Amino acid sequence: MAAEATTTRQIAMVLDLNKCIGCQTCTVACKKLWNTDTGSGYAYWNNVETLPGAGYPRNWTGSGGRTATGEVKTGKVPNLDDEYGRAWSFNHEEVRARSGEGASKPWLRPDKPPRWGANWDEDRGAGDYPAENHYFYLPRLCNHCTHPACLDACPRHAIEKRGEDGIVLVDQDRCHGYRFCVEACPYKKVYFDPQRQVTTKCIFCLPRLEEGVAPACARQCPGRLRFVGYLDDEDGPIWKLVHGFGVALPLHPEFGLGPNVYYVPPTGPPRLDEKGRPTGQPRIPTSYLVELFGERVHEALGTLERERAKRRRGEASELMDLLIAYDWNRSFALDSGTREVL
Amino acid sequence: MRGKVSLMAAPTGLSPGGYVSQAYADRSAPRTPLAELEAEKDGVLWRVRLSWACADPVRALGDEVDRFVDAAAVLAPIVPDAPWMTMGAPGKAVEGAMWRADRERPFGVRAEGLGSLERSVAPKGWEARAEWKSGRWQVEFELPGWKALDAGRQLAIAVWQGAEADRGGLKSVSAGWIRVGT
């Protein structure tokens, strides 16, 4: 079992999957802020994948983490060609040199034919059109787990979980690039930089957080689907969504790590019958959501439906008001007295 | 001294943290079962030659994230009773040099127990030359003024096969300190 971290508070994030439009603004905001080094071209601390789908890295589930009885599961380090996907480089020089040459102009194209990428199967989804086709977007980042597999995996004690906020950090001065952390993380949210020969991961935008500013992925989200705050703040959005209303659930709780990123599960339009009429059955199979978020998804979906119904009847719903993020300031509760969004 | 040295898989059960000891519990066979070792002193210079079979040398990571490079290290105890198995212990340090196939110069290394290894710029004049030929790595360390070996006259060796994903505690090691002369 992982060394128990002495965390006094835990920062957390909730993402409402009903509002994610897959625009990748979070991905770009994170990438531009933290991952522009040569060796991190392939690495996305934040990515948005289409589900059902293979994700990034491809088929990442099931490598590492723990069993239901707490036993360590051996993971693997994904490769670039088939799992992460290599960062693309393009034939800019060729195009520039030959522009204006006759009728035959070279196309701008990747130097090497790509085989996979962070967003390769976007919008593919599953199910037969038009009766039951479905997909939704799943933004993913480090879960800053309560029992981090990466921390447990590092023989050099190069990974720590901060006591004051539970953020999991790599000490790159101590890291020797063994990549046991990459193997052990079942979410595959630790990355290796082959140029610097150290591992890297989401730092929950620590420098921003310490100034009372939400992480870039949350702050830049056009859909306002992200909520940030402390798990124990009963006046904040996280406690309300996770514990109060119970509609925000961890991804793959069966991995046994206590992830601190939570998701409001997606609901979709109903399936259609053979005549194209709504059936009342969910288009996104609930069994699939159970695979992702566990059995509590039934209760969460029920609560969401009840609260939506209240709204439709014109009644008040604190949950719906919170989720719609009409007052964006309520989405971020980082420091009492901090009004993050003006 | 000059001779063949049987190597063993470093026991993963001792690895700090909870992952390696369980995930690699079955890694009991050394990826490099045998090495040849030659150590001689020439004035203040220790010359240590190591060679071992390596069918698939890995000289550099390149851009790859799932590749591990070949490496080797020689260690000596700073105090006579520094334990070999755990690379020293608090207050009982070991030190030496580490060659990696992707580096021009060796690291200087020092440890006081598993997980405590510190890499640094090797002392002045410490060098490592390596050649892969006919399926074998041959690495020659030149380690002038290595006082720990002067004093103790014993060393331990470790070999990492990159193609076998050896790194950190996943390595082949000599089964104890090796006497290198009187």
C-alpha cells in the first residue's frame, strides 16, 4: 500500500461532463503553459478524449493501479508510435521552398505518417446511427490521488504529496528517470521527458493556485464545466457536488487510489426505436458509465434527473444553479475572500 | 585481480516504495549472469575493466519514452562494514562511478542506502571508455585517487541491460564485495 501522506487538506476538481464540448481549450491552455519543451511534445498533462474510445495513451486503462484487494498491478510504459502518438512535425521547409512552383504544389503534411495521437478517435463514439449512436468527452488530468501509485512506485522518494493541499509533485532534482511511476499510474498521467530524462506531471497549476487563481485548464474552459476547491469546504462547490449532492464521482474508483478529480456523469438524449421515436432508454448505456465511475453512477444520474425536473417545473434547484455556473465565482473556491472571476 | 564474476539479480524485495517489490517480485534471474572484471592499480590510478555479454546494446534514448540505456557501475565502501546489498546505510556510505552508454563522462555516485543514490560530476580525471564489439560491452574506468578503494581494496559491480528494461534496482550485481588485491 502507498505510504500514507499526511495531507491536511485536499484540493480537488469537479468536471461536469454534460457541459464539455470537446473544444480542447483546456488542453491547449495547459500545453502552452507547461509543456512546450522538446522532450514533452507528445505529453499532455490535460487531454480530452472521446468516449467510448481508446483514449490517450491508447487503451490506457488497466495498466498499473491496484486490484480490489489492494495488490499492486504491474503496469507498463506506453510507447510513442502506437500508444501516445508522436508529436507531429511538418514539411514546412519543403512547402516554403516550392511555393509558387507551377501547378504542382506540395501539401503541408506530417513528416512521418502518424499512427495514433492524443485526439485520434475524436467523435467516433459507439452505437448504430441513428437509433443509439453516442459519445461524450472526458477531459483527463492527474487525479492527485489520496494514495498515489506514482509516489508509491518511486524508489527514490522523488514524488511527494503536499501536506497543505494534497497536490502530487515530482522532484525533478531527485528523479533519475526510472519511469516506475509511469508504469504504476493506472491513469497514465505521468510522462517521461526523454530529453531531460526526468518524469513530469500535472502540478495543478501550483503557482496560480498559491495566488488564488484556478488552474489554467479550469480558468480557460469556455463551457465553465470545471469546479475547483477544497474537499472539506462545505460552502464550496467541491464538497457540495461530491458529498452534498453526491453527483460528482471519481474515475475508475476500482483502481484503489482515491482520485481527487471528480466527474458529473453525462446524460444524453434517449435511444430511438425503429420508427425514430424516443424510447426513454439512455443513449449512453448506464452500464458503460458504471464501468467508468462505479455503481454510484445510478444514484448520481437519479439526482441529476430529479433536480432537472424541479427546474423544469420552475422550482428552485441549488444543484442546477451550481452546475450551470451562472455565477462563475461559485465555481472556484480557492481562498476565502478571493473573488477569482470578476 | 582479474576474473569472471557471477552476477545475481538485485533483490527487488528490498526496493523502497510498494511498487517495485511487488510488480517485479518474480524478477529473480539476472539479465547479465556473468561479467569479467579486471582491477589494477597504477600509481594513484585505479583502472577497472568490466565486460559482459549484451546482444542488443542500447546506446541512447533518442526521442523514445520506453527505452532504457545500458549502464554499469563500480562501488566501494567508504567504511569497512558498509553493507553491499543495500548500497550502504545511513552513516555507512558507498561511492564509485557509473557509466551510461549515452554519456561521455561517468557520473560520480554516492549512497547511504537504497533510494539514496546521488549522482554528481565525477571527480577530476575520472573517465570511462566503452566499446561494444562482438556482442559484448567492454567498459574501462580510470579512477585516479579513489581513496575508498585504496583503503578497502574491495568493490562491487552492477550492470544494467537497457533492452531488458533494467534501471534503478532492476540490475545485475556482484554477490557481495569483491577483493581487488592486498
